[in-house]
Amino acid sequence: MSLPQDIREFLEGYADVPDDPRLNANFEFYSNKRRHSSEQSVVFHVNLTLRWRTDYAKLEYKHGYIQWLFPLQEYGMNYEAQPLQKHEIAAMKADGTILERLHRSYTIMLGFYGMELVSRDTGELRRALDWEERFRNLVRAPHNNLRISRILKSLSEFGLEHLNAGFVLFVLAEQSTNKQLNTPMIISSMDRWWANCLRNKEERHWINEMVRRVRTDSDFVFTDEDYRNALNRREETGFFPP
């Protein structure tokens, strides 16, 4: 299966995208020096995440915020947002406060999708208390599939790629063991986009192999235990199981 163009550009590190040192909107937003307009108001990152943390209607029906919370080196639908610049990536990765805010953005979206972060070290997820309602929303609102691709690619830009494996393999276990999040549209997004949102070649290949086995081998089940064991082994040894 050929990779989508946006995934190829992501895996290549957006090599053909130039850096413009005059642009700093994403760094300023995450530094609480630039406001993002929303619903005729202007909010900094901290206020946005505090106000919307469990306001799932806003997270569902408003769209401009996602490009501010998870910037990429590519254009999106929000004309007010700027593509992420390479010098911004370096500055944001070096700022502990910004990295903490990126984690906060991620956990808010996880809650919206019915998931909770168990470990920031391994990336392990579990179901949230309201997972049934949130899973139903994810199934019936496929525009969230594009949002998830953005989130995963953005996390990679800031050195948080280990969280991506935790997300993708959690969804795979839900599909394989629990028959959840198992619709054709989610499977397509998973197989073509999400499972390839890792620049670490070895991890990407291992995850894609697990996905392939789930899709093609009716006797193979990727269990919740397999999920936890894989993440724990990677944390201990630096590699997924052979």
C-alpha cells in the first residue's frame, strides 16, 4: 500500500519546506504571548485548555483550535494559524514549560476520544470512564480521524513520538480484542495514516506488522496484555518484542 503524500512529507521531515525566521506564532502561542481567537474571544493556550478541557461540544464542533494546539510544517484549514517553523521546533523542544503544555493538549484530546494516559514514559493508554459515549462519537464523526493524524505528527515534531505508539497500539488492541473502533473509516485511517506517523523506522515497521497480522490472520489477536507488554519491553530495552 503506497503511503499518502502528506505522510511521505512528514517522514522526510518536510525537507523541502524552508524555515522563515520571521514567523514565530506557534512558539508565541505556546509561550502564552500570542492569543488564539475563538468564539469572538481571544485566549492564550492555558486559558483555552482550561476552558475547553471537558467541553466536548466545543472540541467537536469548533475546528480552528486544533492547528494551534498541534502545529505542523504544513498548511491546514485555519487561515489564522501559521505553519510550524523549524526554528520554532528547536525552541519549543528546549522549553520544559512548553513541553508540559503539549502534554496537556494531548491529554485533553485523549479525554475527548474516551482515553486516559496511564504512563507518560511508555505512552500506555486505558479507557476513560465515559469511553462508550466518546468511542461512539469518534465512530460517527470521521473528521476526528484527520485530527488524530495531525496530533500524532505534531507530537513527533517535539520529541514525543513514543506517545504515538501508545496511541496506535491501544486502538489496535481495541479493534483486535474488543471489536471497538473497528469501522472501515477508522481502519483506513489507522492503516494508511496513524500507523505511519512514526519517524522511527524500526518502530514503524513493527507496528505495521502487528496491524497487518490483525487484518489478515483470523487466528491472531493483539490483546490488551500484548499491548502493555510491548510498551513495557520497549521502555526497558529500547525495542519492541522480536
